[in-house]
Amino acid sequence: MVAKTDTAHRRLAGAIERREVSRVYAALVWGHLRKSPVDIEAPIARNPKDRKRMTVADGGRHAITHAAVVARFGIVDLVRLRLGTGRTHQIRVHLAHIGHPVVGDRDYALGGSRRVAPSERRAAERLEALAPRQLLHAAALAFAHPVSGADAAGDANLLAERNPLQYLGFFASDE
């Protein structure tokens, strides 16, 4: 999300702070979540040994991530994540904290493919080789326009659509 004016920036920041902005992400995570949906509620602070990284720590800032399994595969789950708060690296830290780091995450993977049972290691290593970066992606963003107050999408029906890109004709031919 980018603001073109200082006023828009302040209003968007306020909307995020008031939790009026809905942010949904998709991630491929190592292993299978035992429970779904699950709320991951754990405080996040800077890692005392590496200031560029974050960690779950007593005394950290309150953070909550809502996770639900969308699909199960052999050694990974596809998970839908909704932010309850917006801390630095929150999703990655929370998923690693519950033992299901994001596939391809070099900072919080906790061993990546080496975490998988030896019988599944070869498949895990192939998957890891195909993931040159973390498999965590923004899937949906919804908020009111900071000036007009209208739905940012301009079409209230869009947010109710199961496949918004299809609804918008994204895949239609330009010919």
C-alpha cells in the first residue's frame, strides 16, 4: 500500500492502527498444523542476538495471527493467514514459533527441509530448491479510501467474490 499525500498516509496509518485494514496472506509452511483454524498469539520483540531479526519473547509487543489450513500436501500445508496486529516479520516469526516455518524462508526456517523426516527428505529438498525465496504472499488487501471513504476496490461486490481476478476479467484476452 502506498500513499500519494501526507494526509492519505496519516489516514491509512490510522486505519491500520484501528485494525480497519484487512490483510490476508497465503503461505506454504513446513509440516501439518494439528489444529485449524488456529490463533497464534505471542509477543514479538527484537532478537537480542541479531537486531535484524525478530523473536517471540516475554515483554515483546502483543501480536496475533489467525491461520487456517487451505490445503494439505505430502510435507507442507497451504495456509491462509489474517493479521490481527502488524508487527515486523510477524507471520514468519509466529509460524516458526509454532514449528511450521514458511518454506523458503532463510531467516526463520529453523532448518527447512532438514526438519522433515528422513523418509521425506528428498521431496523436501526438491521443494526447497524450487523455492528461491519465501513462499509467503499477500493475497488480499481491503480498506476504505483515505480521502473519499469508498471501498478501495471501487466495487463492493469485489470483496465478496471467491476469485476477484476472474471477476475483474484479469485473465480475459486483450485481443
